[in-house]
Amino acid sequence: MNQLTDRIHYLPPDPETDRPILSAICGTYQTLIVDAGNSDKHAKLFLDELNRCQVKNHHAVVLTHWHWDHSFGTNEMNKLTIAHENTKMHLEKMMEYDWSDEALNNRVQKGLENPFCSEMIKKEFGTDRNITITLPNITFKDKLEIDLGGIRCVVKHVGGDHSDDSSLIFVEEEKALFLGDCLYPSIYTQQPQYRIDNVRHLLENIEMFDAKIYVLSHEPPLSKDDFMGYINLLNLICDLTEKHQRNHLNLVNELTSQLNRKLSQLEEEVV
């Protein structure tokens, strides 16, 4: 367990089985957990770490979106669960799923499951896949505010290409913004993709919050300077994509010229 601020703890991501960051926001009276983890084992590890750090009164979990790695630990968390209404809708669909190798492979073939997610589920759960999908107790449409005592959390639906139900959590007193996976590209398309309108809408929503620490679920927390560099890159690539109308070579040449250097792997992936 690491400490992000005086009142926020987090368990770092683990790429071995695609475990995202799990966080605890500690108010005077209550503690809010951000995301439930990718399995009972992941959730239990986090709860054990909270106990070891003497973090108590954790009354609720808020899900940033429905994807398996953020929601499959909900049953083990066994707490009041809060999520966007679309998160509940997606989880309801998954309740009917079979999680055997054969069923997973079949869904991958049909484009209903992402190949990477399928492999990570197999790796995290092994052959004994006792997966329980637990639905949220409270859903919201646009925004929800939670007072933990001395700390106020704003949970805001922002959507985006990665998942239409993506929500962020802003902790005003700590100037921390939890983004889940909202800035990542789509994973249920033939190739990962960003849509210009979706990216711009998402960035407008994010820029409404005066944060100094930015937490994306699968990488270390970012400072404002590092995060703004990423945001500026996304904005610039949106502009150049419009300008060059999908002409990949012209786009890369102008971006390389504007940056005055060779593109990094991340920049190439975003393009």
C-alpha cells in the first residue's frame, strides 16, 4: 500500500494479471474505495492492506466502469457499491456469461470479448473460475457528491471511447482526480481507436477539475505537468487528424516536425 496524500492510500497496479490501482479516500467519518479489483484475491489483498494500515470505516465502493478488472472483486469487497447506470446495465449482461475456456474463446471469436482480457482472466483465476458478478446498490445518471467528513468526493460520468459508462472521482480537498481507464482507447473494436469528438468531450470534462494529482488505473499517479503533457498531445493529434483526414504519413510528418524529434512509442500508438 502506498500513500498518495495524507488522506488517500492506494495499491499500485500489477500488469502480471492486469490488476488496476485500488484506492481508499479517507474522511473523518467514512472511507470510500475506488474500484473493486479484478478478483476476490485482488479485493482481499487490498482489504488486508487497509487493515494493516489501520484504515477503517470503509463503507462503500465506487466503480469507475464495468470492465472485469475493475468489478470482479465487488462480491469480496461486500460493501455498498456505487456506479453509473450504464455500469449496472453492462454488469447485468455479464451475469449470464459462462467463464470456461471454451466460452471465453467463443466470445473472443464473436468479438464480444477482448483477447487480452480473456487471457488475463484465465491467468488471474486459473482453472477454478468461481466468478460472481455483483450489481451496484446505487446508480447515478450524471453526477453524485459524497461527503466523507472533511473530504468531499464528486463522482462524474464522462464516457469516452474506452467505455461509455466511465466515471471519474475528484477529491477536492486533496486535489486528486481518479480517471479510471477513461483516457484509454476502445478495446471492443477490431483495432484500438479514439474518436475525435469523444476525446474532445472527455478532455473538456477533465479540465473542469482543478487537480494536482491524476490517477489513471494502470500506471503510476501523474503530476499536473506530466498529465497536461499527455492532454496536450491528445488535443494536438485530434487537430492534426482532422487537418490531414486520415493521411497517416502527413500526420506523422507534421507531428514530428512540431515536436522537433522522433515520435515516442506512446505517441505512435495514439496516432
